[in-house]
Amino acid sequence: MSVAKKEYKRVTVKSLIEMKQLGEKISMLTAYDYSMARIVDGADVDCILVGDSASNVMAGHETTLPITLDQMIYHASSVIRGVQRALVVVDLPFGSYQSDPKEALRSAIRIMKESGAHAIKLEGGKEIKESIKKILNAGIPVMGHLGLTPQSIYKFGTYTVRAKEEEEANKLKEDAQFLERAGCFAIVLEKIPAKLAKEVAQSVSIPVIGIGAGNGVDGQVLVLHDLLGMTHEFNPRFLRRYMNLYQEMTQAISSYVSDVKSRDFPSDQEQY
């Protein structure tokens, strides 16, 4: 069943909440630089996440842990300059908020002041409640993140589906309700059973955006490089590739190399 789409000249935190109320699904993608952000924003994506996944897809690290606050601010600043419509949310990187609420607040303030972002995202539930409270009290919108939380990968030991067992599922439900009560404007649920994700989305009034969490949530998020088929070696079940840019770019670059070697490029028409 399709839902009439309301036009938003500028998507805000309130816009996402209204979309949930209207039954309109929320589209969210990552971006890490100006050029990609312009394209994503021009395609009317509702929300752009400057994710700590930049650690993987931009810097080649195995996990999200190495990326720094300064690096996140650099990526966020680049994205903001390319965006006119979408809400831009920035990940607080590992180590910038978990242990010290004051450090969490300082990190969030730096992102907002130095990049011009609209909101921040952090991973976890009740265990980081003091950090969430301080950031929200400063007037900074917060998006939560539950389920598979990549910054905790060494605790989990694997990227497998989370909350399949009753105890972890119950904790996730409790954490989602806590995040809503605390004042978060939305929650990302990553790689959990679709049935559980739907229950969570129905139990809170704020938007729940899924990645590998089924279609019973209020919106979806993917890593842009995965959607475009640039990261061809990454093949989780939840990923739908809309292009195979890895192959197309390889062919284009190979053609360029061949044309240079054969002296076909530049032609008479391509020089002064």
C-alpha cells in the first residue's frame, strides 16, 4: 500500500517523526564526501549518515574503531557543504563518548560546531545514559543505535545477527524504550530478527530505521558504497545492490589506460 508523500524542502528531526506518524517510509544512506553527498541529496534521500563506516570504505580499516573524531569532523564538513535538503547525522566515533559523559558532550559539541551537522548518533542503551543525557541537555539531537553495534565488535566476536535469544531481545526492547524516554529522536536497529524489529518499531513513537532488520520498521539505511556495488566483496543477506560500479569503473579505467598507451587519447579534438 502506497502512502501519499509529503514534500519537505528541508528535512528536520521533526520531519522524520512526522513521516512515521504519516506512515511514510524514511530513506537513509551514508555519505562521506562533498561529491557523493550532492548526488545523494539531489536524489531526495531523507537522511544522510556520515557513518564511522568511513573507517572501512574510505580508509580500508577492518573495523570502525580506528577512525578519529577529527576525521569524522572532516568527513561531516565535506558532506554538509554538498547538502541542501537532507538531515545530516554524524556518528560519534569509538572512544569519544563511552566512558566519560563530559567527553561525550565535548565530542558532540565539536561535531556540531566544526562541521555544521544537524544531529549525532551513538551506539548503546542504558549503559551510556549519562552521555546521552548530557548531549541532549545541550540541545543536540541524538539518534540511538541498537542491535549489532560495530564499535563493540571485539566484545561480540562476530558480525552475526544479534538478539536472537530471549534475554538479549528483551534487553534490546528495554533499551529502545529507554532511548525514547531519554529524548532520542530516532533509533537505528542493525542486523536483528525482522519480527523483533517490527515489535520495537511498534512499541515506540520515534522512527526506527533498520539495516538488516526487515521491512516492519519505519525506514531503511544502507552504506552507499555497498548499494552502488563498489565494495564487491561484501555480500550480507540484507544488501540489495542497485549497480555494479566496481565492474563499470574498472572497465572505464582500463579503457582509459588502453587509450593512453595506444596514443588514442587525447585526440585532435581533445587538445588546444
